[in-house]
Amino acid sequence: MIILLVLLAVWFFSRKKRQRTFTPRERAIAALAALKNEGVTEDSYAFGVRASDILRTYIRDEHDLDAVTKTSIEFLESLRYNDVFNANEKASLAAFLETADMLKYARAQAGQEDIERLFETARQLIEAKSAQLPEAAKVS
């Protein structure tokens, strides 16, 4: 009886210590929300860097594609014959990366409307891909 109580106590306390593992989608959505809440949208360069990193990291983690170390052109070329993204998503991704690169490398300035459009594009790309996962693969 004592052994059973000890095993039950060990199980109970070890269960509480385990933290929930977040999916790549959940991490990306949370990172986008944090970016928006931090007010980084006032600095076009910082926004371009962070937003691009969030989306590229999500793509790497969720789809095992090398979106982080490749240039935008190399990455988009690698998607040419890959069916992970449909044609509309590829076009949205290309537009997002082009704009983010302009903010990062050309130090272009973006208005609030442009920033909001980039946020929305990133969010849609992340959520569209998760919506296509089979029900059994989704984590609540």
C-alpha cells in the first residue's frame, strides 16, 4: 500500500513539472502578437527583421524547409516544385519576403498600413498552413 502511495505521489509531482510544448504555429502567433504589442512597428527596420525571422522560423519548424539560412530568392526558388504552399500562398510569401527585405536591407520606411498588411500576411500564412493539417495532427 505504501509503495502504491509513493508511486502515486511521484507520478503526481512529475506530471506537474512537465510543461506543455507549444507547436510551431502557436509560437509564431505568440511571437507576432508580442512584436505588435512591443511597439516595434514604429521602427521599420526592426519590424522587418523580426517579422521575417518569425515567419521563416515558423516555416523551418513546421515544414522542415530551410527558410532561415537561405536568401529570400533561394528559398522561393526551392519552393518552385514544392507543394507545401499553394500558388496563392507562394505569391503572398514572395510579397512578404520582398517587402521585409526592403525594410531590412534597403532600410525602406513603411507606413502603419504597410506594417499592418505585413502582419496580416504573416498571420494568414501561419494559420492557413495549420488549417490544412489533419485533425489528428492538430494540438489543442
